[in-house]
Amino acid sequence: MKRILNFERISVDDGNVCRHCEEQLRRAYEKLELAKEELEFLERPKRSIIVSFPVKMDSGKTRTFTGYRVHYNDARGPTKGGLRFHPELSLEDVKNLAYLMALKCAVVNIPFGGAKGGIVVNPKELSERELENLTRGYVRAILDYLGPMKDVPAPDIYTDEKIMAWIMDEYEKASGIHSPAVVTGKPIELGGCSTRAIATSLGGSYVMGEIMRYMRLDKRKLTVAIQGFGNVGGNIAKILYENGIKVISVSDSTGGILNEEGLDIPRVIKHKKGTGRVTGFKGANEITNKELLALDCDILIPAALSDQITSENADDVRAKVILELANAPINVEADDILFEKGVFVVPDILSNAGGVVLSYLEWAQNLTGDYWSEDRIVKRLKEIMTTAVREVYGQCEPLNCNMRVSAHYLAVKRILRAEKLRGNFV
Ligand code: GLU
């Protein structure tokens, strides 16, 4: 067996993302037949930055914080990826997530490398002013490595558009140059994109549409179940409903609701807004999250947590297609069981890439100063997502592999190709 990447378990919110990643990569590598020096190269990020910086607190005292930024690979363009604020963040987490970003950007073929960053902090304990001081302190600490053509952060866990605006402002103050493209996920008034909030779900719906075409699934007869009703799950439910697709079940951490005739999603959204949960909704039966995953439906969309389908329950899955909108909702053992059963799994690095694709469109508009209509943005997002699905799907038969292996294979191949064209490998 070939040597494999030494990824460790991700401890922050993403569950086992990279334990999973390692195994998938091993499979892709078997297909790729990588040379020793290529593997050696891929195993390590190009640059890992650890910074410590002082922040003035409201108490009048100063606290020193630790921040990270990892640029995994930049052969295909400036590095790109989110910035998260989390008390348990480690450099290892950031490194693994940066690698996933490199793969994600490569699989959808946008001109970015992969990065990730963060600050070890519980943002809920800070006042707004402290949060601003913290963000600006971090920007000053990594300033030399930041820039529209170097590294472009975006929101992630516990960071939002307000924080992105501060990042842009601090960078511009330091450089003396207007540079909206230094960060994405900004407020619209500062060069952000209006479709940002729904980008992951919208991208996922285009991926799903393409797969439906390949599998000749009739939209009028289709049934969908969605695990998770947060930003991603809630928005894809809404998009599908508006497109006349029957969503029979949705869930959140309190449990799920089922109506085989199709849920009235706008009413479910209203109910969730009012009560904070989907359960208790009139006009549906209540089920558990576990039952939702085993529903007899055409498409199952895990849009919540990682590690939801394991060897314990993979056999119970009755859906024809699984669209992974969450990160790593299916573990490696379950992946094999589902493959044997003939369940068609669309992997996370493809299904949920809509967010970073929208970041790319925001960045491109910021660089050119040519701002597009919403229609044009959505059209381009669709084009990029469907092309990627076609390319990943098109490789499955010749390679005799599933969509996940194909997506990893395509991404790694693209990154290595860029390195080779640059003359870094023979
Ligand atoms: N939070 C997203 C990620 O890291 C942001 C990606 C981006 O738009 O740069 O996956």
C-alpha cells in the first residue's frame, strides 16, 4: 500500500472530516499512481503561520491571542478559504481544512489554491469592540501574507460579513490601496455578493439537477428528505420547494417531521422562526433524525453534521441518491456499504462548493470593478457547478470508481498538473 497523508481527526465542529479525507485520498492515489516526491509534496502545506498578538480589552487590560493561517497550495491561484474563531482550534485542524479547500477549489476549477485560518478564541465572550480589536490585530499580524493576489479569507465558523469588512478596512489602511478583493463574504455595500447567504444551497441544487438528469429522475415524482434546517438545509428546502420538488421530511437537532404528500416549506420556515424548532409543526408526523436517514425517498440530503451515516445505519438507507451538503456526513465504512447497495453518493467537496464559487465571483468583480446583475451571478454559479459535476461524473466509468474517488482524483490531478507546468515536478 502506498504511503498516505498523515491527517488527524478534526476536533472542531467538522467531526471526522479528515480521517475520512485520508482514506478517500488513499483511494484516489491508488488511481493516480503518484510518485514518491509528489506524495511527499502533497503531504505538507506550503506555509503555516502562527501568530501571537496583543488585544486591548474593555477592562483596560491587554490579552494576547494566538492565530493561524495555513496556505496549503497556491499553484492554481491565490490561496482561498475561511477564517474561524473557535476556542479549541489547533494548527492541525487548520492544516486539514486548508487541504480540503485546495481540493474544493480544484474540483470546481476556480483559480484558487487552498487556505484556512483562525483565532483561538471564544467570540461569545468578547464585546463588539474587543472582537473588532481582535480582528484588526490578526490582520496586522499576518499582513505580509494577505492580499487579493496572495491569500483571500472568507467567513467560516463564528465569523461573518462584519468581520470581513474590518479585515478589508485594516488591510486597506495598512497598504493605502483600495483592495476589496482581499476578502470575500463582505457586506453588499462594500463589494459583497447578494446571493452569498444561499450560495451553498443554490450550488447544491444545481448539482442535484444535473444528477437527476443523468439518472433520469422525474422532477414531478421526486421525493427529498433533508437532515438539518439551518442556513444550508433550510435554504435548499426552500429552493427545491420553489422549483416544485416535493420535500417530504426535514429535521433539526430536536427531531424531524414527515409528510409523504410534501411539506409546506414556507410554513415550516415560519414555524421554525417562531418556535426555534421544526418539531411541533402541524401537518406532519414526527420522526427521529435516525428515521429520516432511513426514509424511502429518492434523494437524501444530509445538511447538518459529519458522521451521520456509519456502518451502523448505512444498510438502512433507502434513498437512491445522497447529496452531501454537510462536511463528511458519511464515514468511510458507510461509503463502501452504500456503494455496494448502489446508492449514488455525491461527495461534499463537490456538492457544497457553491460558497467558495460565489467567493470567486465576488473576488473577480472586486478586481475588475465590473459589478454583475444577480441573474448573471446565478447563471455563472450554475455553469461552474454543472461543469464540475459533468467532469467528475465523466471519469467514474473509465476509472471504475465512485463520485468521491473521482472528485478527489480530479482535484489532486489538477493541483499536480499546475505544479508540473510551473516546472516544480518532472
Ligand atoms: N467557509 C468557507 C470555507 O472555508 C469559505 C470559503 C470561501 O468562500 O473562501 O469553506
